[in-house]
Amino acid sequence: MLTTLLIAGLAVILAAAFGLAIRLRRRAAALEGQRMERRFGPEYERVLAERDGDAKAARRELAQRLKRYGTLEVLPLASGARERYLAQWGAVQEAFVDSPARALDEAEALLTRLAEERGYPAEVPFEERVAALSVHHARRVHGYLRVHRVRRDGGSDGAQAAAATEDMRAALLEARALFDSLLNARAGHRGGQQRRRAEEAAGPRLALPGVFPPAPRQHPRGAARGTASRTH
């Protein structure tokens, strides 16, 4: 009788411990998912969709990216490279007026060259370059993806031509965010710690009136107040 009670008690303890372990594991998985979602933002949602909603597979994929590229070091730009890239992006925007498709081709090639010069892997498949960029530019890499997708899908004829052109224009605008982030990343930063410099350090954006309006410049703190006081 005593042996039966001991066995029954042990079974209850083991069952409780097993249930607790499962709950702790689920909680850890949920916390890891939240961490990845905060870390990668829209890219987490994209990977999750590609994995058909399999959160475990999505977390594993993003964890592998962090392991491969989390310590990637940003290389400095050569002398004069920043001005050259800005001029090239301006030429891309000008080309959009006459040939949106060609402009997107040039934009993707320009982003690829800039990424490689900043230290991201060269001569790798597109998806692998996206994986590396997503570790350090998770909330801006989507523009690169969108340009690539629109180029792959091609334009449309007839009534859909205007919508296709607008999609290309939107893709180019979104890609500009990654261009700025890559251009202004501080050299030597590792592990996703890089941040965009203040907008005023980026210099004036090249844009075409009515086609690609530049974002408003951010002024140093207190500058607006000083300007206002001088107008009175």
C-alpha cells in the first residue's frame, strides 16, 4: 500500500514537473519570438509568411542570420565615394522619368555596389545579401526587396500601366531609405548597433520636383526657435 502511494505521488510530481517544463519552454519561445519581432520588425513578418506561419522556423532562420552577420563590421567609404553615390542616385531618379524600369535596374545595382563597399558579402545570391542587410538594416531592407520584386514581375500594359509605374516609383522611394542608411552608417560598428546619422548630416537629397520630393530636413534642437526669434 505504501509503495503504491509512493509511486502515485512520484507520478504526480513527474507530471507536474513535465507540465511546468512545457509551459516554461512555450514561454521562452514566445519571448524569443517577441524579441525577434522587435529586432527585425517587418522582416520578421516576411520570414514568418515565407515559412507558412511556422514561428519556430522563422526564429531559427533569423537566429542563423544573427550568428552569421551579427558581428559584421561596417567598412569606411573611400574618399569622394559619398558624393559619387549621391550623384548616381540622383541620376537614377532622373532616369525614372523616361524609363522607370531602367531606373529600377540601376537602383538595385547601385544598392548592391554600396552594400558591398560597406562590407556586406559580395558575389552571393540576392537572398543571402538581404539576410546580411536585414541584421543591421531590418526596418529599411524592404525597399531593396521591393525594387527586386517589381523588377522581377516586370511592367504592365494597357490600363495597368499607370498603376505599375506608381508601384515602381513607390519601390524607388522606399529603397532610398536603405540607400541613406548604408551611405551614412558609421564605419567600424558591429552587431547591429549602427544607426542613421542625423538627417542634417546626410546633406541635401537629390530629387525631381513632383516625382521624388525630398524629405524635410531636420534642424538641430533649438534652431527653429532661434529662427523664429529673428523674424520678430
